[in-house]
Amino acid sequence: MKISILGVEISQIDLPGTIGIISKWLGQEDQHLLATVNPEFVVAAQKDREFKDILNGNEINTCDGSGLVWASEFLYRKKLTKVTGVDLAEKLLTSKEDEIKIFLLGGEGTAEKVREKFPERTVDFSSGGKLDADLRFSDQEKILEQIRESRANILFVALPQVKQVKWIKRNLSSIPSVKAAIVLGGTFDYLSGRIKRAPKIMRTMGLEWLFRLVSQPSRIGRIYNATVKFTFLILKEKWKNK
């Protein structure tokens, strides 16, 4: 089941359920893109039809943000369970399942630290570098070949939010061993220890954005989109539905 938040479909699924479906994917021939969607994604999708269409074509878009939980209750009185990119990645990286083989892509220098911290489930990594206007890395073919040679069946992609989704959609068929490509944004920063995660009580209260604003004031533009702009759009949607 999914709930549409401003036209973006979010899955009504918890963390164990998500892990169960990913495990199922690993035994199939088909390839899948999984997005951990936060309010920023929803805001960006309002002006980017390609981005929205890719998200809505996914089997699973987890709810990565208290704002989405609130919006679902406010608009429809329906419950969404938060499944963050950090929690999902940690669960897979610490899994005891030997068949899980994860390639780490992106992260601006943090992928190597994540690889060192979780050596059992990771098979290789690449920081990738910057994407050009055509969403290609300068060493695009080399990176794709590296992923193929690793024979990874799960790909973690930690790139800018819209670009990471489009990059996977355009390149997933070139890396056939990957059955689950998961977009994780800034998750590597937290997994590597580069950035401290908000205390659990703040995450429970939906105040992780405030912790990020204090610890990373350079994110103010993104936080504005995820809080003020997102809230305005939800209130506008509520009024329209009346």
C-alpha cells in the first residue's frame, strides 16, 4: 500500500518489511530502485516531472522524514512508518546474510570510511566524483566496470538527491548483478562518523532538522525546503481538498 503525498507515492512499510522485500529481490532477475524519500524529495518533485515519474515507478519508496508522517496524518488520517536511509543502510551493512554484497558509490570521500567500518557486507567502493550536466561521471565507464567486477547485488548511492535517482535509472541496466539500488543521499556522512546524528529523542520528536541546522548551518536552504516550503505546500493541499 502507498500514500500519495503531493503526488509522490510513499510506501506504508516498516524497516523489517523493507528488509524482507530487498532479500526477496536478491533472488530475482529483475532490478529495482528503492528511494528513501524525505520532504525535500517531495518538494523537488513538484517541478521535476522526470524525477516524480521515476519515484512513482518504484516498488518501494520508504518514508524518510517526520514531515511525511505528519503530512499523511494531517491530509488523510493515515499512518506512515519512518524508515530512514541511515537505519536501512545500517541494517543491511550489519546483516548476517552472506549473500548480501554491497557496493558503495558517492559520499564525497566517506565511502572508504564506511567500507572500513563495515567490511563484511561491502565488496568495493567509489567516491564517483561530480556529475556533469548529462549526469555522467568523468570516469563513468570505469566506475560501471568496477561495479560489474565487484558482482555486488546491492548498490548504495550517496549523491545529491535528484541526481542520484536519475543516475540509477539511466545506468542500472549496465550493472546487471545489482538487484537493489538504494538512494541514500548524505547517509555515508553519518555511517562514517563524519557527522553526528541527532539524539534519538530529537528524532522521535521530529526535530532532527533543528539539530542539523545547528550543527550544519550551511544546510539552511535545504532545511527551509524540507520544513517551511513543504509545510506550506501541505497546507495548500489541505485547503484545496476542502
